[in-house]
Amino acid sequence: QVQLVESGGGLVQAGGSLRLSCTASGRTLRTHDMGWFRQAPGKEREFVAGITWSGDTHYADSVKGRFTISRDDAKNTAYLQMNNLKPEDTAVYYCAADPRVSSGPGFDYWGQGTQVTVSS
């Protein structure tokens, strides 16, 4: 029911910054928790950052202090500001939405992903 489209990925040198955007269509995201995940080649998809419908944020230990998740419900968009990027951050980054209809995490809607490549 919710369609998510990521943008903003690209190639950046270590220490640089990128800002990812996730725009939704189909429904407002106002009542949804939002999350960013990533998957590197040969590895499983992992949680990166999340923001609840009320604005509370959570981060994986590997990105704390470097990444910032935010949302603009008027634009139906979530963002991931990525600073001090490292080669280990290279992955396909996915946006996801949790409609909060069950206990625990439940990201039912996913974007197609955007590639982030960090060179050394």
C-alpha cells in the first residue's frame, strides 16, 4: 500500500558525506515508524537507523555519531545524513516503513535501494 523510493546514493571518498532521501506515495507516513537498512555484497541486511512516528531515533553502534536520521512528514520524506563515511559503509541502502500494527519491529514496506560506495 505504501511505495518507497530512495535517492541520493553515489560514490564518495572516505571522510566525505552523503544525504539519502526516501519519499513515500500511497499513504501518509505520519503514523509510521521509519528505518534505514543496508546490505553489503555477501552479507545480510542490517539495521542502520530508525525514527518513530513521534520522532525518537535509534542507531546501530557502527554509525552512532556519524549518521543522523530525520523525517519531514509534510513532504512525506525521511532522510539519512551520512558523515565521515568509511569504506565499511559501502552497501545498498534501503528505506523501510513500519505501520505499527503488531508488537516489535515490523517493517512491511521497502524501497528498491540506493547504492553507496565509499573509496579509501
